[in-house]
Amino acid sequence: MTNQNSSRRSFLLKSAVASTGLALLSSSQAFANLLTDQSPFKGYNQFSESSIDLRKGLLPTKGVQVKGRLYAKDGMTTVPDAKIEVWHLSPKTNKFTYKGHFFTNEEGHYSFYTDFPGKDEGKKPRIFFKASKNEVEIFTQLVLDPSGAYIMGDHWESNRQLGDKVFPVKSESSSLLKIQFNFTLY
């Protein structure tokens, strides 16, 4: 009888360990799915603070102000109350520590401040964007360098209905690079 009880206990113990392992695996998989990067650009994190000022430095450095409008697919109607998420590499650590989100106003305008972004080796600095509303979302990027702001070919293809409004416009003050950047939510 002792051997049979021992065998039964061993079976129950192994079953409990296996069940616990499966439960942990499935919950860790669910957790991993929650954190999965659904962005075509690295560094995206859906858990960002609501902020229009991402600057981190205590000392005055060259900052960037990006403002613009979010348009509907027709390129004329603006999109109010859309969520815009932004992120970019830190200028010093080469990690994605700059991130935040905010909403467009009733006329589709948005604006935020940040420090000049860092860059991946061999690439120009860039700020990444995700805009979403009513389960529609798009991703795009704004490429920067000290002489200006640029868009990539895929941004042009997705936003050419904006006409001349698709091209970033740069202006500067002594401590702030100002960029007008419009795009569409289609």
C-alpha cells in the first residue's frame, strides 16, 4: 500500500507542477503578447505618459518643437481627439527613453516639445509617430538633422493628398528648432 500511495502522490505532485508550469507559460505568453511591439519602428511602447513636454535636460540644450495637424484621408478634413504617440532615441544613451502621448484638439492640431533625438548608427535622427482613433491607426516618422526636417517615401505615398502641406517646414530660434509636420489618419 505504501508504494501505491507514494506513486499516487508522485503522480499528483508531477501533475500539479505541470499544471502550474502551463499556467505560468500561458500567462507569461499573454503578458508577452500585451507588450509585443506592433509598430514597424523599433522602440514603440504603448505605455507612455500623457505629456506634451518630453524634454529631460536641466541645462538648456537645443530643443525641438513639433506641431502640425492630423487630417482625414481626404487631406482636407481635420481629425479631432485623435491620440498621437511619439518616441525617439535619447541623445545620450541610445535608448528609447523619450516617449509620450497627447490628443489633437477640436481642429486637429497637436504640438509637443522634446530634446533633439539621438540616432542609430548610419541613420539620421528621427521622431516616430503613431496616430489612432476609433481603432484606425497609422505609423510614420519625421527625419531630422541640423539643417532641416524630412519625410520618407512611404510617408509621401500615404499622405500625398495633403499636397504642399505634406512637407515639413522648419524654422529656428536661438534654442528651439520648430517643425510643422502634418499627416493623415486613413
